[in-house]
Amino acid sequence: MKEFVVLFVYIVMKYIRNNNYNGISKWIVLYFCVVHIFGGLFTINNLNAQTLSIEIPSSFNPVGSGARAMGMGGAFIGIADDATASSWNPGALINLKKPEYSLVITYDHLIEDNQFGIHSEASGKESVSSIAINYLSLAYPFVFYDTNMVLALSAQRLYSLNRNWNFLFSEHTDIESYKANWSYEQTGDLYAMGLSWCVELLQPSLSFGVTLNIWQDGLMGNQWERKYQVYTNGIYDGSYVEKINKTELYDFSGYNFTLGLVWDINDEWRLGVVMKTPFNASIDHKSRFDYSYQSNNKTEYRKPLFSSQNSTLEMPLSYGLGVLYKWTENLYFAADFYETKWNHFLFRTQSGQNICPISGLPRSEFQMDRTYQVRIGGEYIWLDTINRRLIPFRFGVFYDPMPSENHGDDIYGFSMGTGWTFMDQFSIDVAYQFRYGNNVGEQYLPNLDFSQDIRESIVYCSLIVYQW
């Protein structure tokens, strides 16, 4: 087997030299493929016995809804007493006693400190920032045949797909030397339009709710774009310059349900249960590839290559349990426990291949594991009864691992928040959340001994108007 590999490499190298393939182009001749969706992108093998795999995965960062919830660390399944309950626990919509309109805007700043064990010159910090609508909703409580009900319409930003990486690969040998500058940018979000209904089953202690989530490109947009650029300067029998540009556009569509139940056990304790059903999302993918090469004795400009493909992304089942404890009328504590079955997260190509969406590797080579979240938070409310206003003070901590092997990569964080409510008219809330993780993301680039430290800051601002 060893002799066969050596012979094969020798033949490929001889073919490349005879045809004047240099730098990046010699890698492309041997192996050039794009692993679709949330897995990797360019895979490039060099021509010696060592294989170099470069996979820049799409970020897949879950985003919580609402400044009040996030100010409490996201421990909101058992509380959910505002219109964001459509996302957290639709069974808690029954807590709304008046019609309300809500708008939430977020500012997100992510820093990724990337470390490459192989090609350490590519190591460095990368960052990306974005401002987006986090949540938008209308909720209307009413009575139907002596039964309390609530209807709500919402738009939720559920996943952020923003990332920006720039790094350098270089190599110097007796035959050739080159520097390859890589640039990768991805922009986009996944939104779901929600139609919610909640009913009070047992008055006043038990309620049930359901949200139909429609993931479709529409008012909020449900697509993302990725751009790659590789610019190479090198020397191989003279100087040369290579340029590679690739642009990809993805459309994501599908639907699923969020089911929730809330039980007011007594005046002090409340229990909430929520489940988000799995679904198969349809992915429409279009791409354009441009290539050019210039040297002292050769110039090549290839016609753009266009492609399109339809694939399926299998989204996993998730469910959680939330507990609320009222220490006093003005002091609450909450805790959430949540599981996501990322081991069922799968990308199925048009040709029938099963790919891990995070690593870009075949399902048989990389198996993700389920993750378990823990969130704990509290809220103290200062009440001014004379002026009919209140000011809350919120805090929270959480453990929210990223999907990977061995129950995920450890991500921790804390949050705090406050606000101002003028009773019966409007409420303004702000929250700050900080997430961090060390030595995570090894599954992104396993052949480059890759890991990263992440630091993410998110600011939430929300406005709720009652009885518009």
C-alpha cells in the first residue's frame, strides 16, 4: 500500500510540473471540493504525504429573544410573562392580560482568537459585529366561551450566521515559495415567523400553547451569503500571481412547532416545559467560482463557473424544563435545564451523502453529541406606587455548550439588565450578555491542529407598548 501511495504521488507531481500548475492551482488539480452548508468550504490537499485540509465552517450561533429574558441569563422557560413567550414557552402567553406590541434590537460583537498548530502564521484574532432586529411581535389576549386565550404574531431571529476571517498561509522550499492570503466573509441570519396560540386549560393554574415557526425568506430575510478570496504570490520557475474568488448564496426554508406548558403549582412555585420539534429544512444553494493566473510566460483567465443545488438540513429535537421561585412579591429566582439532540443534526446532499454540518466531514467520521444547557437568573423589582412606575434589576449566569463531540465545547457566560416601566403604557429594557469559551472549535479544522478562544458581547434593547 505504501509503495502504491508513493507511486501515485510521483505521477501527480510529474503531471503538475509538465502542465505548469503552480501554487494554489497544483492543490486544486489534486483535490478541490466544497462541503455545503454549515460545514466546511474549501478542502485543499498538498502534494506530499501530508494532507492539508482547510475548512472554514459557518458559524451557527443561537440567539435568545428579549432584553428581559437575556438579562436573567436566559432562564425564562418558567417565567415568560411577556410577548417573547412565543419563542421561550408559548404556554406562558396566558400571563399577558393586555394587548401589547414589542420590538427588540441587538448589537453583537464576536471575537475569535484562532490558533493554528500547523501553519502557525495563520493564527490571530478575528472579529465581526452586527446590529439586527432580534424580535418583533403583536399579542392579543381574549376570552372565548369563558376560556382565556392569547393569539400572537412574531418574527424571531433564532440564529446568527455572521463571520469574518482573514489569514495567511506561507511555504518555502527549494522548489517553490509562496504566500496565500485567505479572506472569508459570511453575512446573514435565520429568522422564523411565528403564529402562536395559548389556552388556559385549568383556571388559573394550567395553560398550554403552541407556536408554528415558518422559516421562509420573506419580510425579515432568511438567507446568507459567503465570499471567499485567495490571493497568492509565489516563485516557481519565475514569479506568479493566482486569484480565486467564490461567492455562495443559501436560501433556508421549512417549518416546525414549539410546544409549551405552564403550571402554577402555588403562589411561590411555577413550572414550565417546552419542546421544539425536529424538521427537515430545504437548502437552495447557488455559487460562482472565478480563477485567474499570471506569470512571466503564461496568463490564464477562466470563465466563471456557476452551479446550483438543492439539499436538506435535518434540524434536531430540543426540549427544556424551567422553574420559577417567588421569594417575595418583588424578588424572583429562575432556573432552566435544556437539551438539544445535536447528534441528529445532519446535512444530506443532493447526491445522498450524509455530512456533519459543523465539521464538514462524512457522518461516519465525525459524530456530534447532544448538549445540555443550564441557566440560572433572578430579578428584583423596585416599585414606585405613587408615580406608577417600576425599575427592575436582573442578573444571570449560564452554561451553553457549542455542538461538537463529547457533549459539546464548553461555553460559559453571565448577564445583567435593567429597565423602566410606566405602568399600563410602556416598558423599556436593556441587557448585556457576555459569552466565552477557551480551546473550542477543534472540529472546524482537525487537520491543522486548530482551536480558538471566543469572546462575545451582546447588548439587547427592547420596547413594549401596552394597549396600542
